[in-house]
Amino acid sequence: MQKLSALKQTRVYQEALEEGREEGTLAAVPLLLKAGISMEEIAEQLQLNLETVRKIAQQQT
């Protein structure tokens, strides 16, 4: 249990965790667009740059 706790404190673990969160957030964008939510609302709710949401939307078409 102590090894896991120590691992969670490492920079590598923290960066991997953040990368996973970011990938999950970006993966949600197409689903939200299909649900009819505006790009502006998606950007605001997911705390993303509007340009990022637009790029993802363009990749889907």
C-alpha cells in the first residue's frame, strides 16, 4: 500500500493521470456535439479553448 501511495506522488504518475483526463475530455467533445450542445457551451463546461472544440468538430466531418 505504501508503494502505491509513493507512486501517486511521482511526477510521472501525475503527468500520466492528467494526460488521461485530457484525452477523456477531448473524446467527449464529439459526443456532446452529436447531442446538439453548442461549441461555446462545450468549451465553457469542459474548460477548453473554443478553437480546440472547433478543430475537433472539423475532424469529425
